[in-house]
Amino acid sequence: MKTYTFQPRGVCSQEMQVDLDDQGVIQGLRVIGGCSGNLQGIGVLVKGMPAREAIRRLKGIGCGAKNTSCPDQLALGLEKALAQD
């Protein structure tokens, strides 16, 4: 298992840490800052999900007038993590 850490941009959260196993399945998500309850909920929902599926579901989600969101930033971070391997 490998932990990837990235800083989201344009959202309230300041840092995301995601654990991916050797098959690219999300084993854990920790977020610093942002809406605690919502981000804990997202963490529970994506746990056990293949990263590519999470990207497919979360990429492009906006937040209010913003063209990005914490879920969108997670998807972008996951794309970068998968590209590193």
C-alpha cells in the first residue's frame, strides 16, 4: 500500500491523503480542512472503490459557483497518483 498526499486548489480543504493498494483500490482517505462531515462521508464511500471508478464518479463536480469541489480535487489527485505508478 502507498500513501499519496496532495494539496487541493480552489476549495476549503488544505490537504488530502489517500491510501491505494497495489491494485489501485482506495484503502483510506484523510482530509485536513474543509467540511468535516461531508469529507468523512466521502472517505467512507470511496473506501474499497477502485481509484479509476472514484475518478469517473467525482471528476467535474462543482461547489456552488466554483467550477471545482473537494470531490473534484480528490479525483484530480487520484489521477496524479495513478500516473506516478
